[in-house]
Amino acid sequence: MADVKDKKEKQPVSSGLAVASLTVGVFGFLLAWTGVFGLPVSVIAIVFGVVALFNKQNHDLAVAGLVLGIVSLLVSFGVLVVALTSLNDTPPATAPMYNVHTYQFRNQ
């Protein structure tokens, strides 16, 4: 009877969430360069990593997924900020314009 208890206590903990965190973290890092699409995937990777750490699953995979999720979240925010600030980069009306037909600059 004591042998059965020892075997049950020594069973390895499933590392499904840790593997999911790593997989979603890699996918989120690939999508991070698109800006918007990487944000929800990165948040999911972070959540899976934190839950896997609290459940004492595979520590290395959970930390790797958590780090990838955080990095991809930062990259997504950076890409989104650059994209949104570049929308406002229109030249002023007094800037010299290049006329393609006459190959000369002109003021407008």
C-alpha cells in the first residue's frame, strides 16, 4: 500500500501549459512585427507562462514562453507606436514639391 502512494506522489506534473506558453510565445514573436495581431497572442503566451509557473510545471519551458511573450508584447507596442506616429508625417503645405513632369522643384 505504501508503494502505491509513493508512485502517485512521484509522478511528473504535466507540462501542457508550459509547452503551450512556449509555442504561443514563438507564434506571438513572429506576429509581433505586424503590430496589432501580435498583441493578443503575446498576452495569451504571458498568461499561459504565469499559470504554468504557478502550477509548478516545467519551469524552463514556462519561463521561455513568458519571456517570449513579454518580448513580443514590447515589439508589438513598438511597431504599433511607430506605425501610428508615422501617420502624422505629412509634409506641410509650404514645403517644396517635386514636379515629376518638369523635373523641377516648385513652391506651393
